[in-house]
Amino acid sequence: MSLFTKQINNWNDWGDIFQSIPTFTPLIEQIFRKENLPVAAVENLTPGTNAVFKVGGYVVKIFIPIRGGGKLWNYGTDVNVELFGMRWANALGVPSPKLIADGVIEDKYHFRYMIMEYIHGKLFDQMKDSLTYEQKVIIGHNVRNITDKLNVPCENFTPINVMAYAIKNSGWEDEGFPESFCGELAAYLKNFQMGQKVYCHGDLHGGNIIIDDDMNVFIIDFADAMYAPPEYEQVYVIGGFFDFEQPYMEGYFGGSYDIEDIIELCMKWLPVHAWAHSGVDALKPAAEITSLDVMRERLREYICWKNFN
């Protein structure tokens, strides 16, 4: 008899149950027994794509399953990329959850899972409105320490080619950027020259950052990592996570920084980044960004507003 009793045929089915404690508890208890870890009460955590729960001092992530030997969803790349990222971060001493175990459990479906330590703190998104200027500077500094450690050369760990993905990325159109802008963007990317590639987390935003009581920063969720130049990481940190806000920028850059240099960094690398079309508020509303020149002026206005008001 299966421990997991629900039927999953599509994304809607998964969305209905992936946060359900009663649905996943029997499976989680079996996984913990298999890994010789203490079984404890199962608690919900902030939802993402996969089934993620707190169990005592651990977090267990159960990935969207494989059924009958055939994949319902092409999640294999995400699992392998995330495992590589966690091991990479752990090996480099980057503040992040320690990977405790990973494996497969065969039940009604073929479930891959990973278990990591639970980090005591709050997601940045849950506390950002209460932070002081000084605390923001500290966070910016600590994030820079993380990216400096993390963004170093490594083996190519993902089958996703960052430039091929950027060229095919339909997110700009889906987000409502005008055809005129998307045409210029395509021409720009066609001639883009890539530099030395390193490990990039790729999705450092407020939902993937945990802050403890001492303003220590921990990063989570490595599934969107890319093998790309370090600027790929940096541009999304300052434009997406920091939203170009002055105290974070001061901490990240160690004091002073040149706004024109920031604009040039953004103009070169935001078009390449997988999530820039939706994760950078400076580019909203999308319908108003009719060309790369308009994008440049919007960035200048927005960054100046964030830094001189």
C-alpha cells in the first residue's frame, strides 16, 4: 500500500497538495527513518514549487515526482543543479543550509528528496520594512561577502547555456515589453560577448535570503543557478534584490560607487539575466520601455531617485 495516496496528473493537481501536511507526513516519516534521522512534527514553510516542510531541526524538500519510469515534469535538471549548488556552497563555506541527505523513495511515484539543516531566522521579504539604514548597510556588506566567495570558477554543472537561454527567453514579451524593445534586445543578444564563467546562484532575491538576529545572511534555493560571468549575479543582486537602494549599495560596494557605472552594468547584463524582465522594479511598467535607450533613461531616473531622495 502506498504511503502517498493522492493522484497527480498535472500542475493543478500538484498545486492542490504540495503544501498539505497530512498528504506528505507518511512519506516524510519514511524518508527520515530511511536516513536515520529523528522524526518530528511536520510544519509548513514558505511555499515554492516543490513540497518543502520543516521537521524538527531540518528542512525536507520533495520534488515533483516521476511516475511509471517516465517524467511527468522535466525537473531532473533542477534537482541536480540544486544539489551541486548546495554542495558547492557548503564546500566554500558560504552561509547556507548544510546538506544532510539526498536520495529517492519509491512509492506511488518516484520521489527525489533532499534534507538540509533548518536556518533560524526570517526571510528578508518578511523583515525588510523594519530594517534600519545601518542594518541595510550590514546586509549589503554580508551579501557581497557571499557573492565574492560563491562566484568563482567551477566545472560546468548545468546543461543550460546562459546565452542560448537569454536569446530564447520569452519572458520579456510575456511581461508586456513592446515589440520595438524586444526587437532591439534580440539584436543586442545576438552579438553579445560572454566573459569567463563562474558559479552564479542566479536568483538572489528577498525570498531566497534568510537573515538571523545578528544580520547574518544565509542563501537558499539553488535550483536556478547558472554557469555565467560574475556580472550575471551582481546585476540581479543590485537591481532585483537591493532595488538599487542606497544603504544596501553602500554595503555591497564598500562605500562609494558611480551611478553611471551601475547603469552601464545594468545595460550590459540585465538583458542576459533570466529573471530581469519580472524581477527588477526599475523596468516597470514594461509597456513604457519601448527601446534600449528608454531603458537606459528609466534606469538613470530610478537609480538617482533611490540614491538621492
